[in-house]
Amino acid sequence: MHFIALASLALASVASAENIIITVGGNGTTTYSPSSVTANLNDTVTFQFVAGNHTATQSTFAAPCTNKPGGVDSGFQSVAAGATQIPQWSFTMNDTSQPLWFYCMQTGHCGKGMVFSVNAPSSGNTFDAFQTAAKKTANTTSAPSGALVTRTSAGLLAAAAGVVAGLLL
Ligand SMILES: [Cu+2]
């Protein structure tokens, strides 16, 4: 009986998690749409790369166009014109105590304001302030070697989420 109660709780927890879809590069633009979202613990944030060659790379508010050491990164996701399948990359929210900041690593895109945030505050370090800072950054980042291999879900955050779920069970 005890086990059944716990199992029900786990199922309820899974059912409440949302999958938040972000369209990357829609209509040939250098955008994430939407560019700023709110996510709860255990929600999944999924990037769908519909055109071009972009990344979703974690950065920091202080350095919008520089990858965060130990952060998550989709790697470059190139989509050929007329492709019938598009790459998708996702991570799970295992910590909502701080906002998450992302940018596109493709040369010049961050400087055009191609940035994204999760749970950005409504005052102070807002998404708009982050994007403004990104546009002031001279972005000369080019493709790191081997970036194309990263096509599936982010190991770090997903794995950490698994640990949290394990503790709850
Ligand atoms: Cu881009």
C-alpha cells in the first residue's frame, strides 16, 4: 500500500511537467521564439532548429556571448534547405533558483541579439537588459571542432534531474 501511494505521487509529478518548445531560426531569422520563457522544476525546454545553422549555448548574464564553463550546449544544428526532418535538442529544469541565459554561437548572431532566457527576472537583470548587453558584444566566436556530434538531449542537466527524481522516490 505504501509503495502504491509513492508511485502515484511520482506519476502526478511527471504529468505536471511541461515541455516548452522554442523555435530557432524561424523564417531564416536569427531568433529564438519565444525568446524568454518561464519554466518550473522538471519542465523540459526543447529547441527545434527549423532553419539555418544555430546553437543554443548557455552563457551568463555578465557575459552574454561567451559560453559558460560547465554549461549546457546544443552544439551547431545545421538544417539544409528543404529538409524534411529538423534537429531538436532539449534539457530538463533541475534547478529553478537562478535564471538561465543562452545565446547562439554562430558568428555574429549573438551580436544581433540572438539570445534566450529562462526565468529572467522582471526587474534588474531582465531579458531586455541581457539582449542589450549581447548586442554590445563583438561576437567573433566560430564553430568549435566536433560540435556537430551533440544532437540529443543535454547530459548534464538531464542527468542531474534524474538524481533529484531518484531522491524523491
Ligand atoms: Cu544563430
